[in-house]
Amino acid sequence: MLNKDIRKHFPILQQEINGHPLVYLDSAATSQKPQQVIDAMSNYYEKDNSNVHRGVHTLGNQATEAYEGARDKVRDFINAKSREEIIFTRGTTTSLNIVAQSYGRANVGEGDEIVITHMEHHSNIIPWQQLAKEKGAVLKFIDLEEDGTITLDKVRETVTERTKIVSIMHVSNVLGTVNPIKEITEIAHANGAIMVVDGAQAAPHMKVDVQQLDCDFYAFSGHKMVGPTGIGVLYGKKELLNKMEPVEFGGEMIDFVGLYESTWKELPWKFEGGTPIIAGAVGLGAAIDYLEEIGLDNVEKHEQHLAEYAMKKMSEVEGVTIYGPLEPEKRASLITFNLNDVHPHDLATVLDMHGIAVRAGHHCCQPLMKWLDVSATARASFYIYNTEEDVDRLVDGLRIAKEYFNDVN
Ligand code: PMP
């Protein structure tokens, strides 16, 4: 377990909600931010703020150094070969849309296949639906096993020589499943397809090495990894990014502009139209520093322990149904569940009355809800600042909710 003092680094966690110390179990939606990240951003605004790249004055240079320095930290964080492969975006959704609109439009034609799974987040479904409609391509889904995992046999059955793109989440934000990305990438490549990874729920929680995974694109968001909202990353292999057209035109991405023809900057800037998200990148850089000080291995171990503890404690509450694989080693640190026939929104409201924040709803995964045959679920998701006591408070809350709804019914 990580040191409990970590909690003290997060000012927001020091408060009471509805008269109870806050137990924040919604980090899969967005994580909280340590003082270090908040300070890095206010320091940037207090001392360095200016627009990047164009300035010949000192502040312009400081802002450029801060922004480009953050890119180097991201490169290191995911072990990309070069800094040109790191594109700053608004987040995972924007990153995936860039791949669909730029690579997809240029490389997918009528009758070609795009392969995804039933567990994907809407952000990794709709860009491909739109592309398939536009191009007359076929969107195919890899079937899930009963416990919500993917087998490589099913991947082999679904991916064919007509497949141009395989796009799969690294870790499910509902089932907690950790998908075998390296092996799926091998299958995609053997069929001549590229591999796109939605890493929104993986990058904050485990060491990601894009060279080892050998995927072609990897997308993630700063706000789920103790960084600010509004900043994310698209990693892409240089040889692919070099051939792709930008999707946003103007501002920082231009090289020469004529009345009827223009040219773009080199990578990575050709994909960063307009004034970039400078303070966001600085915050993301500080978030990476913070996570690396703790060590991603330690983050993973801590979460594994919490997930195991929570699975055990929550299954002891009669009436709790947990979705996804039940073996802790097959899953990440989040638990999606229902309590008898209590609507998850009602359950989350009662927990909130006791200072416990969990998410309720479809978690941006409506096709997966259909697959699970539920309209909605509750979800408790854990991060570095959560403790066994938080899990105990959740379990107490579930017992209180049970009594409350039994009394009402
Ligand atoms: N994919 C997954 C698996 C997610 O959990 C999320 C965020 N809930 C997203 C994509 C979208 O991320 P963002 O909203 O930061 O673009």
C-alpha cells in the first residue's frame, strides 16, 4: 500500500461533504489534482505566461520551453521513440477523432472493415461509426466472453485481410478488464491493419510502453492522471503521422500561407492548430513528475491491492452484483456493480449523503450496458489517494442504503 500521506497532497480531499469526510471513488471519470500540479499551473500563469513559438521576447521563450518540456516528459512517460510522435490534444476523445478523420478518411474505403469491441467507450465507437457510414465500410465487433474479457481466438475470428483499423480500449472503464493489447496488435498487423488504443483508463494506472506494445496510435487524457482537464495526448508512429493530413487548420500549425495554397509545419505541430493548451501541458508535465516520483509500479500494486480488498468486502454484502471478471488479477482498480434492484442513481444519492462519491449511469458505454442487460450501474473507482478505510466506508454506505431502500419499499 502507498503511504496514507499521499492523501494530504490533494487539497480537495481535505473537505467534508454533507457532514462527512469526503471519500472520492470517481477517479475513472476524473482524478483529483495534487497541490504540486495546481502550483505548476499557477506558477506558469504568474511567471511564464505568453504565447508559444512565435515570441522573440523572454516570456515567449519561457512559455515555449515549458510547453515543449512537457512534450518531452510525455515522450519519456510512454517511451515513444521521438518527441515528434507526441501530439497534444484536448483529450482521448479528440485524439481518437483525429485518427478517424485523418488516417481513417485517407485509408478506409468501401467494404473495408473497422474492428472494435462491445466494451468500448462512446468515444471509441462513434468516430468509427461515422467513418464507416461516410466510406461504406463495415464496423465489426469482437464478441466478449461471459466474464467480459476478450480472447485472442475471437480477435483472430473477427480481424480479416479486409480490416484496415482495429481500435480497442486498453482497460475497460466499466468491466475493469485489462486487454492484451500487444497480442491484439500482432494480429492486426499480421492482417495488414493498424492498431489504435484507447488508453484513457490505462495510462494513469500502469506503465505504458508504446514501443513494446507496438501499437500505431495510443490516446489518453491528462485529467484522469492527476493532471488538468482540457489536455490529452495522441501518440502516433512517425511514419504514419507524417503521411496524414491535419484536421484543424490555422494558427500554430501553419508554415507558409498564400491566398490559395498553404503548407504546414512539421510534426508534431502540424496537428496542433490554434494557440495550444499551454498551461494544460504544463499541468500534465507536473502530473507525470508526480506519478513518476511515486513510481508507476507502486501505483499499480496499490490499486491491485485495493481492488482485491474491495472485491472481497463488497461481495460480502448480500444483493451486490459485480460486473466483469471476478479474479482481481484480470482487472484494474474499479468496480462496477448494482445493489438488488435499487436504481444506481438512488444508490449514489444515498452514498453522497454520507460523503461517498461514486458514479451512476451508463458510463458512456450504452452498447456495453445492453450487453450486460442492465440500464445503468454504479461504479466505484480507486486511485493512489484511496485507502482501505475508503472501501470500508463504501461498504458501510452500501449496508445503510440497503436498509434505507428496504424500509422504503
Ligand atoms: N475512453 C475511456 C475508456 C474513458 O474512460 C474515457 C473517459 N470517461 C474516454 C475514452 C474519454 O475521455 P475524455 O472525456 O477525456 O476525452
